[in-house]
Amino acid sequence: MSAKIPDHANPAPRGAALAKKQRVLALVLSAAMVAVYFGFMGLFAFDKPLLGTMLAPGLSLAIVLGPLVIITSFVLCLVYVLWANRVFDARIRELGR
């Protein structure tokens, strides 16, 4: 006869919930980066005069937005790394106990 394992002893449901949270966060951050990148590229394709707007002598809107796209990617990566280090890794250790 097989013994019934208590639900609290089975980490699978908690692990599945954690994996779902990780997947949702990754998808949200990825969608945000795609929106920022394609929004910037869309401006190049459909509104070049806007990007050519001079904010100061020698400084156009495109020169400001270009680096902001790159900085956004670093910030989104930082958000994921901080979440993974503070939440994800701690919960993985709890599941291993």
C-alpha cells in the first residue's frame, strides 16, 4: 500500500507557482523592452521630423532617445536580477529544505 504524502511535504505546487511568477515577470519585462525598442524604431520609420527636433544646438531628440533605449534595457535587466536575487533564489532555497 502506498503512503499518502502530505501536501506541505510536496514542493511541486509551490515550485510551479514560483516558476509561473518568474515567467510572468520575464514576459512583462520583455514586453516592456520590445515596446520601447519598437517604439523608437517606429519613430524612425514614421516620424523622422520629430526625432530631428533640436532640443539644444547639436542635440536632437534622437540623440537623447537612443541612449535612453539602451539605459532602459539595463534598468529592466537590473529589475529582474534584483527580483531573482531577493525573491526567486530565497524561495528556491526554501523549496530545497
